Amino acid sequence: MDPRIEAKLMINRREFFGRQALGMGTAALAGLLTRDGLAAGQQNKGLPGLPHFAPKAKNIIYLFQNGAPSHVELFDFKPKLVGMHGKPVPDSYFEGKRFSTMTGNPKGKVMLAPVEPFKQHGKSGAWVSSFMPHVASLADDLCFIKSMHTEAVNHAPAISFFLSGSQLPGRPSLGAWLSYGLGSEADNLPAFAVMTSISKGTTCGQIFYDFYWGSGFLPSQHQGVKFRSGADPVLYLSNPEGMSAPVRRGMLDDIAKLNEIKLKEFADPEIATRISQYEMAYRMQTSVPELTDFSKETEKTLALYGPGVKEPGTFAHHCLLARRLVERGTRCVQLMHAGWDQHRSITTELYTQCRDTDQPTAGLIRDLKQRGMLNDTLVIWGGEFGRTPFIQGDLGNRPQWGRDHHPYAFTLFMAGGGVKPGITYGGSDDLAMNVADKPVHVHDLQATLLHQMGIDHTKLTFKFQGRHFRLTDVFGKVVKDILA
Amino acid sequence: MNALVLIAAMCAGETPAGKVEFSRDILPILSDNCFACHGPDEKARKGKLRLDTKEGAFKPSKVEGRAIIAPGALLQSELIHRLTTGEAGEKMPPEKFGRQLTSSQVGLVKAWIDQGARWEEHWSFLPPARAPVPQINSAARTANPIDRFVVARLEQEKLVQSPRAEKTTLLRRLFLDLTGLPPSPATVRDFLADNSPGAYEKIVDRLLASPHYGERMVWDWLEAARYADSNGYQGDGERTMWPWRDWAATAFNDNLPFDQFTRWQLAGDLVANATQEQKLATGFNRNHMINGEGGRIPAENRVDYVMDMTETTGTVWLGLTFNCCRCHDHKYDPIRQRDYYQLFSFFNNTPVDGGGGNPQTPPIIETFSLAQAEEKKGLDRQVGLEQAGLEEGEKKFFPRDKGKTAAEAEAAKGFPKEQKEVLAKSAGSRGKAQIELLAKAVEKTNPAHFHLLEQLKKAIDRRDAFSRALPRVMIMEELTKPRETFILEKGNYEKPTVKVGTAVPAALPQLAAGAPANRLALADWLVSPGNPLPSRVVINRLWQQFFGLGIVKSTEDFGVQGEKPSHAELLDWLAVELRESGWDIKHMVRLIVCSETYQQASKVPPGMAERDPQNRLLGRGARFRLPSWMLRDQALAASGLLAVRLGGPPTRPYQPPGIWEEATFGNKKYVQDHGENLYKRSLYTFWRRIIGPTMFFDTAARQTCTVKQTRTNTPLHALATLNDITFVEAARALAERELLLASGKDDDAIAGIFLSILAREAKPDEALVLRSGLARAMKHYVANPGEAKKLLQVGETKANPGLDPVRHAAFTALALSVLNIDEALNKE
């Protein structure tokens, strides 16, 4: 028998039968491992043979910015664009390109200079606008990719493409693949956690579809577990009113005893799985309240994340929760913050978006760094596409300035997890319109993320409907130049 | 891959013992490792070599004296050379492909060539034929042909059938399988007392006649049909497809033959003299998602919808994965991109447009119940009466000669031109705006006339409001002038290339000659005797429902990359039986549940957990976790809370607060129902596409067609069945009923709870656990009576104030435990 499987078996054995020996042989337990996707329910240990090679990162925190932040306003500084403010879009930049129906043809539109000034920051000299002072102050810890490009022009397909590799719903998301492939390091928390937020007063929020963290055709235990801001951070976590912990513990003991009687009689390994499933549910009931209790965080730490940190449901709160999850062994945390869809709010709501996300993002990276966790945690910040360097709206009406969807060039940044700090990779042309240097496609990014987690993206596959599916479809190249 | 052959191959080094079968053993290897570059997809083909056809596989090699495959001659077979060479440029599959054959797979290919390399077609493309039912000499119970196929296979493996399950186990299994509800304690007692030979069959017939049968059967169909109560995507507007859902449940209850079921749903509108019901049935293909996102291009949406219809049909009836062929020829199966768009063409002729604003995109049909039809008639009649009354009144108010209109009367002189135009029309032909105009003019001058006009207006308002509230079901219609269909490059609606006709895939038997190539012809073709796939695909899904896995495990894929059938001859026998029975689903269900195979005990015999962990050989009864929706129904039914009313608009039962609001930034508010709707079956729960009901796990996402069942055991599901209000309230109601019935005897109440959920009595060791658990909970609630009161307030029904709250609470905890033990969560 493969020693890895053997080891897995022993772990399972200990887990199941810690309370007493049940006289069931190893042979019977072998059945547990041959069911689809290994026996579901007990602690998820991932696939044998993974990671494929020594990983650089153990965890991923993806700060997904829903709605598509404007690379033109935030990171991709183009002096020529400033000079061309109000001038028509040159034809040569958009011939043969497809835009969303809101823009239609860019012909006749005029260029719009970024509304805030840019400066170079740190030793690396990265360009960041004054919209993002906290992120800017971290420039030497960040790796900017300024040559991102994608295929989709509408939000849902584009977000789905980033997170699942397909524009259509139904494929497993990045976190689900990680949970499936690498398993969880925690036996009391999910391997893949998701949190969603939106700035107060935002008028352009995009819906958070649950397929953004779905498990697709992978077993559904790998789908992201949504952490919520209400009374129950995880659905159905709390015992019913009037059923306090001692009663519940007693019930679970009775359930386990009755299940063990059944297991003796039926020898169905699924019953052992059930026992473990209920134990894990109980452990979650105690570990989640501990997780969401920030009372032991110092004021200094809290201050890093900014004023929103104590308010459940904010991006800041979620950033701190993300660190606490990763600390406790959660493999992948996906934060999604909506409201970046500035069709006519570049001069208004974009400020709110940045105010609510800039400091928490920087705070999270600083906090991870000071705890020595940044080395094996990969943080990614970015949206589903960029925004047009030309205007949407009327140049004379500044309060309503906007930019439309733009898939042809945009910026994303990463920190930690074995990615080179303080570099800028790739670039767009002189109007931030198209990629001009070292293009990075969405599948390339996905391949790179998996690579850092010790996974060869061509080898993590799942056979469904006769095809071996993977996150990167049949594409994707690891962007080796950005790896430390 | 046949596991036993593989094991044999490993044991004997590289040479497998026994006969190698191409379709079973070799084709999957070639398909998985070679077809991506040497398969049906012409554009992807390398070196002009194809291994998916006999011509390609046996043609001469470029190397002198060799063929790609030379029967009986390993050394002359280029294939073997390429599989085994160490030279990097020659070795197949190439390194960068990422997969390599195992040595036992190479062994199989070698053995097959050694044995003469007999080429066969992929099994599922050959028509099913009844193999002779095997003779069984042992003492095994073989009530019907199913058992003889299963036992014959078991005997080959030197295994034996399991004994019959205990009567109580069997009864619960049957109830859950046929109705999704547990048997009542009275039914259990009656069944235990009935020792007549046909006792079991009597129950089978009773359940097949129960209206709950359709409620259970339709669930899987709803998943395949991607049924939901909202459109999906941004906005996620509500739709009213539920009359279609109720139609489908009724069709199962009425046992509408599956060929008709097929014709009505795919082409009910094209059937001669189509009835309302047949048109309603076509809602099947309008259950797809509708994209109302701002900025979406309608023409692109429309193509998406037609693709969805095409692929759903491909999965549900043909068990083939068409979706790859949007962009290119299939990599494994003989389906070309052209075939895809020719099939697409059948669905391309509806007036459906891609606009997303209207959640009920035409064509639609208004549906109503008999009672509503009466009400509508009444409302129409009332409008008629008011019109007649007005007509009479105006004769008085505007006296005039016969043949003249009121406008021409003396009394109408002085009316402005517009009002005169209204008066010139008969009362029955005036629109609402005209009535209002006239009413305004006479309000002060002629109160009697004004009154009559107001009465008519109110009647019209009532009728229109009723009509607006009627559910509108999206259905199919055919354009008189068909749309042209083109192959779309990479599936892109903007890139039509070659124009194609309307046709079924070339690799399958063709449409009947002479019939117009439309959806009706397609439906007829699907259920025609010559079509090898639908009968197998349909019976396989039915089998999956009862045994947890299909005979072909990949219910969604009968293609070359799909799983091989575990019992090929049984599958074909059943497929032919289905067809020859007149597509009689109840007959097939009866056949399956009356088999001894179905009735076996589900205990795992010694050694079998590792020998046959998935029970593919069927040497024991099926034991698997019940679907989460059935667990909810079981709790409601066992507790007596279940509202049994069939059908109707979707319900909004208990759900943690804020779920919809959070997902939609407050645009969609979940307004929980009260009363009966909290306790209706799960089937009726409102299914919002962007955020499905939170109490269900492992269900289809209801976004695209899903036919494969999944069962995982996430701790989150355990939290739901332990803490969801529905389960806690059910436990409390069940405790209450049994406490009242037991009149003070704890043991009787415990036994009653156990019996209600599990349809059997607790064994002594189980009773011991339950009694001590009860004592412990009693002790706790005696010390904490406030907690007891709180627990009894969970849920909207009121606890019986006559019961001692402490006892009632302790028994509630006990009932909730029983609802959560493995046996309760499983079909056993």
C-alpha cells in the first residue's frame, strides 16, 4: 500500500476511534478511501501526491475587488494620458476590440486623465496615486502586475473567469481546488472561507453569486464557507434557544453512541464518517466564536486595519478575520468587496471605495509581515478587469465622470507567498489601453497562484463529463519572473 | 476500466489473464490518452492520425512494414512501439500532455493486439437488445429478471446475495424511495401484522397510487430541468414557472408514458391540436437562466439560451456531453461541431429574444386552476353585465331613434368632440381610458350615468387585476419563418461561419424520412426504437435514484469517456423493457422495488467494505444518506407538522435572516411565510437562483441541467439538521404528540418517537442510551426551567401548555437526537 495512503488511514483511524476500539479492521477502513474523492466528511487531508513540489505559500488570501477598480486612477500612471485629457481616443488603440453595450464604440469618446495625482513610492519607485496612501507606503513589499488582461467584458462572467477559470458558472473555484488538492490544516474550521462586503452608500454594487466560491463538480464539501456578519457567522452555527452547551454535548454523545451501535451491526464505513462529521460540527461551534472574538487583539494591531475593524461586515473586519483564519489553518480566504463599478462615480464613490479598503489591505499585509506569516501567505488584490482610459459620460459634467469596463489592460498586486517584493512586472501602452509588455492572462495568474501553493496547474485535474478539467482549462503559464 | 481485469493484470506482471474486450478495456485507454490529438476533433488532430476509427487505427504506418495496429503482431504495431519507446521525440503520449499509460494499461493493449485486435463500436451507440436472462442454479432468491442478472454476476465473483432486509427496514426504505416520506407508526404496525404473501406488493401499489409519489419522483426531474423560481444573474427577477413544476409532478402521478412525457415537454406546442396542458409542458425548455445584467447583448443572451436547451436535451435524453462542441469537434465522442449546431437549430426557431428586462419573456401561457377558471368566467360575466347595464342606461339618458348612437342623440349635443367619440361606440367596445374620460364629463351633470360608468370600470379593474396575478409560464413556440443557423466560431454569437441545416448527430440513426425537421420530429426520434441512447439513459437515472449509483456510474456521460456499465446486459434488458412496456415508468419502478436485489439487507458483509466499497456488484441493499430535502420532509412528516397540500406557488419557510438581503444588497427581501407554507414539502420551497435555499445541501445549483447526484458529509449539514428551526420545531411537535399518546409513560413516549422516525422499535442497548440521555436532559431542565420554556418557543406553532415544560423540553432534545442519528439520515 502507498505509504501516504497508509498514513492517511492511520490518521483517520485515530480520529474515528479515539474514544474506543471498535474492532473494525484496517481492511474495512480501506473502503473509506476508495469512495469518490476519498471518504467525505472526516478531516479533509487533500489528495495523495500533493503538493507536487515544495510550496512557497501555505495559504492564500484573495482580496477580490468586485466591479473592477480603475487601474487608470490607482496604479497605472501615464503622463501622455494627462496630456490628452479631453482629446478623442486615437483609432489605432481600439480597432477590432469589443466593449460592453454601455460604451458601444469608443469612437468619438474623449480621454480622461486620472483625477488624483500620482507619486513614486519606496525604493522600488512604484507609481501609486494619492487614492491609496496606505498601500503606497507598502510599495516595497508589493509586486505589481500591470499587464493583466482578460476575455470577459461583463462582471459576472469576468469574476467567474478569475475565480474559476470559466466565464460560465459551474466550475470549481480556486479555493475549492485548493481544498480538494491540499486539504485543510484545521479540523475545526473550513479549508476555504469567504466574506463579502460593500461600502456604505455605494450605488453600483455587483451581486455576489455563490458560484464565485462554488465547488462545481468537485464534492461540495470543498465549496467556500460563507462567514457572515450576523449573529451566526456560519449558518446554523448556534444551538437553538434553550438548548445550552451541556444539553447539546449530551445529545452529541448519545448520537455518537447510537451510531457506534449501528456501526458494529452494519460495518458501513459511512457511519464512521458520520461520527466524525458530527464531531467536527461541534468543534466548529466552539472554534468559530473564538475566531470572531477580537478581544485579545491589541489596540495596536486593531489600529493597523483602520477604524472599521470593530464593525462586523466591513472590509476591515474581514481583513483581520482573514488573518485569524489563516493563523488557524484555513487554506484559502476569499474576501470580496463590491462597489468598484465607477460608470459615473470616479469623482465621488471611488473615494469611498479607497477609504474603506486601502488601510485594511495595507494593515493586513503589515500584520502578516510582523507576525512572520507573510512568507507563507500569498495576498492578492485585484478586480475582474480594468476601466477605460477614456470617459464614460460628459466631460463637462465632472460630478458624473465615469469609466466603462476595460479588459485589455489592468493592474493587480500581490504580496508575500514567495512572490518578489518591490517589483513592477509588465506594462500597458502609453495610454493604459492595451498590454504592451509581458502580458499576463488570467490563466497565467491562476497557474502562478497554484504554483506557489506547490501545485502543477496541469496536474490538478478532475474528470467530469468525460473530460479532465482543471482551473486553467488548457492554458496558463507560470509567471516565473515574479517568483522570489 | 474493469477493476478485476486490472487486478489480474497487475498480478500477472504485464500480461492480463483472460479475454480483453475492446469496448470495455481498450477504448477507454485510447480515449483518455490519445484522442485529444488523435480523435474525432479534426482541427486538433496531429500527424493526420486518428485512433477513434477502425480505418485510422489499422492503416499502415510511415515506418516500412508496420501498421499503426497490426493484429496479432506486436512488433509490427507502431502503436506499441510508440507507447513503449524510451526516445523522447517518439514516445506517446508526449511528456507535455501530462498523462502516461500505466504498465498494466500497456499490458492490456498488448494483450488485445496479441488476441487479434478485434475492433468494436462504443457500446452505447449500439442498440440495446435483450440478452437471455441467465439461469441460476443456486438457492438465491430471484424473483424477477433483475435478480438473475445480478446473481449471475455475483456468482461469477464467487459472492452471494445478502438476505432480505428486516420488514421494518424494507417498509421505511420503500416509503422514502417512492414518496420521500416515512411510514406512519400505524402503517408499520399493520405491515408487521400482515403476513400474507403479497403484503409487500400491496404497499408498493398503494405508494405508486399516492399523490406523494409524483412529489418524490419530480425532484430529480426538476434538477435535470434546472427548474427555479427566479431568473438568475444580476436582478434575479422572479418567474412563475411553478405551474410547469406542478404539471410535471402530476405527469408522474398520472404515469404519463415517458415517450409522451418527452414529446410534450420538447414539442407539446407542435403536437396536432395541442392542448393547454401540452403547451404548458414545453415550459421544460424555458427553465434556463435569463440574463438581465445591464450591458448584456440580447443577441448573445439568445444564443446562450438556445445552447442551454441543446445541451440539456443532450444530457437528459442522450447522456452525451455536447457542450464541448460549441467550440470544436468532440475530443472523444463522434460528435462534430457541425452536429452541435444542427441540433441547436431545432431550438433556434422560437420567438424567444435575449432581452433580459422581463422576467416572463414571451412566449408565455397564462395558467389557472379550475377554481380560478370559474372565477375568471365570473369576472368576465360581471364586466358583460355592467356593459349591458350601461347600454340600457344610455338609452334612457340619450333617447334617440333606432339605429343611431348615443352620440347622435339630442342630449349629447354640447358634449366635447372626444366624449362624443366615446358615446358613438357601444358600451362593450370602449376601453378603460374612454370610460374614464366620459365619467369625468358626466360626474357633475348626470350622477346616474356616472355611477354606471364607475361600476363598469371597477368590474374591468377586477378582471384585469385577476389576470395579472395569474402565473405566466414561459413556453415554446415555433416561428413561421425559421431562423438560419450557423456554426459559431468558438461559440461566439458574433462569429457565424458555415450555415447548417436541422439534423440529429450523424453518428446516430437519422430522423424518420419525410417528417419536417422540427422539435416534434426530434422528440419522436429520441423515443424511437432505433435510438440506442435514451432508453438506457433514462432507466439508468431511475436506477440511480434507488441504488445511489447508476449501472453506468456517470449518469451524465454515456460517451467513450463515461464509465462502463457494471451490468451491461441488465442495463440493456431494462432499457428494452422500458421501451416495450410503452415507456411505463411505474411499471419499471415496480419491477425494481419488487426485485430481491432491491430488498436485500444493507449490512456490509465481512470483507465487502474493501472488496466492493461502492456496492457496484449489488451484493447488498443500498445504504446512503438521504437527500437533504428529504430529511426536512421526513422531520415534518414524522412530527405531524407536514402540510400535505399538493402544488401551488413557491413557499418561503424558515431561513436565517438576511440571506437574500446580504447577497443582493437589500434588493431582495426574504419575507418568511407563516402558517401552512412553513410546513409544506421541500419541493415547493422558493428557489432563488443566485442564492439557493440555505437548508439544502448537495442539491443541484439549478443553474444548468444536473443529473448526477452527489453526497458529501459537510459539518455544515450537521449544523443545519441540529439547529434549523424546522428540525427543532419538528422535534418539539413530535415529542408533544408522543408524550400525549404515552400518557405519562416515558418508555412509551421514547418508543413512539423512535418508531415515528425510524419505523422500528429501539433495541435494548439503544433504549438504554436514550433513557440515560433523557434522564440527563431532565436533570438539566429541572435545574434550568427557563431554558426549557425558551426551547419550547422555537418555531411558530404553539407548544401544548398542558404538558410539563421540563419534560417536554427534555423529550424535544431526545427527538432531535433521534432525527440526527445516522440511521435517520440514511436510507437503510
